[in-house]
Amino acid sequence: MLANLDVLKKTLTLGAVAACLMLGACNTVEGFGQDMQKAGDNISDEARENK
């Protein structure tokens, strides 16, 4: 019984850590996407100015 409880605790801890990492990654990817969009907008603006 005690061994099952230890496995459950480890599984829940691992799941919580994985969830935190995934949520952190979402924010990072969203920020990266916004940076890429801004860079693309700047390139488009320069291309329009230099036609």
C-alpha cells in the first residue's frame, strides 16, 4: 500500500511539473510569434517604401 502511495505522489508531482513547463512554453511561443510578426511588418514597410 505504501509503495502505491509513493508512485502516486511521484506521478502527480511529475504531472504538475510538466503542466507548469507547458504553460510557460505557451507564453514563450506566443511572445516569439509576436516578435516574428513585428519583424515581418517592418520588412513589409521597408519594401513598400523602397518600391
